[in-house]
Amino acid sequence: MNKERRTESAQASSLERMVRLRTLCGDSSNVEQTTFQWDDGGSRPTSPLQIKDMKCYPCNLKRVARNIEAWHYSKTVWGVNWTHCFEMRVGETQVGAAIVGQPATKSTADKHGGLDAVLELRRFCCRQDAPKNSESFFLGWMLRWLKRNTTASVLLSFADTLHGHEGIIYKASNFREVGRSKPETGWRHNGMLYHHKSMHNKSHRTKKYYAHALELQRARDAGELERVKLPPKICYAYTLRQQPNDKLRHSAPAEDSDNTKNV
């Protein structure tokens, strides 16, 4: 029995060292290349990790902020009104991170039962070398935790079509598409599209503007930005529990551009 326990412990330590090594090696561009947002589809490398090695936990914002800023396409948690944060780990090494909070606008909450009844998945991202179906495992665990530990009736999330996200993982997890946001105004610069709030993105840790935000501010002052209309986001809803007069509305209001989603 002791020999088996030592073997299991050694295997877990080996996996944790492998994950940590892959995280720390290389510069920031390499780190970004080894992470991805789940909605993108496409191929992924064969992972040395397995679902059985993953453990999920509730945590605080400090635990997930750094990796979300590194992994999520928004590159920021600035201004996100959070109520719950979650992490997925192998040992002590984080391989998934998520933020849940109140909807960005009161009108969104009102359409689905009010602020006391509605939560929104504000950030959701994982490392690229997490194994296949890790996203479903992590999201499923969060849904069960929210059912047990909150009184919310609905969890919303928005798939940002600007970044090619269609909400594949939401559909696979029994979310329902309930509407689309109104098109927003953004910027085109050097062949890339940005939400209008991108030039105000700051680091949660340093409180300093990101490089892309400073570049957008410079381009704005130089008259180099082109104002464009951005595509809508797709609103998905998951019923955590039935409301007394429950019926999910099949429309979604205009959303703040901070509602970037990683699915």
C-alpha cells in the first residue's frame, strides 16, 4: 500500500514539474502560443496531462489574474466585477482560470430575472496543453459548484464573434443561445480590429496601461485610427435553477465591450 502511494505521489510530482517547465520556458510570445481560447476549435498538440489529474477549486481574483492576463485574448481583468473565481490545477500548477460576476449592465440582468438571479461568466481560459475535453470538465465543475453554493438562477456568457468565437463549448454544455448584442463601435489599426475600450486596458497588478492600449492612444492622438462597427456577441444562458415565473427571454441588449468571452 505504501509503495503504491509513493508511486502515485511520484507520478503527480512528475506531471506537475512537466507543466511548470512548459509554463516557465520561453518568452511571453511563446507562452501565448502555448495557450488558447476554447472556442477556436482547430487542432491541439497531444497533451502529456490527463483529465484525471485535474482538480478544480474556488479561489480569489489574485489567484487567477496573472494567467488570465497572459492567456485570455482581452489580456485584462481590469474593471471586471467579480463575485466568484475558479481555477483548475495539476498539483499546485494552474492550467485553467475563470471569473464569474454580475452582468456588465443592469439591462442584461433585468432581461433574465434581475441582479439577484443572474451571474455572468466574464473570463474563461485554459492552457493549450491541457488535455482534450478539459474545457467541458472545468465548465461542468463550475456549473455544479454554482448550483450548490449560490442562489442564482441563470448563468450568462457571451461569445465574441470578433475573435471567431461561436460558443461551441456552451452548446456542448447545454447552454441555450438567447440572443445577440447590438453591434458596437471599435477601431481598426494596422489591419487589426479593437473594441473601443481596448485603449483603456490596464494591468490588474501594476495598474499601468498595456502596450497595445498605449499604442492605440498614440494612434488616436495622431489621427491614425479608423472607427468601424464591430460584429455582435452571441448571448448564451444556462439555467442553474428554475425561477418562480421562469422563462428565459430570447433577446439580448447591447453589451459593454468588456464582455470578452473565452469559449
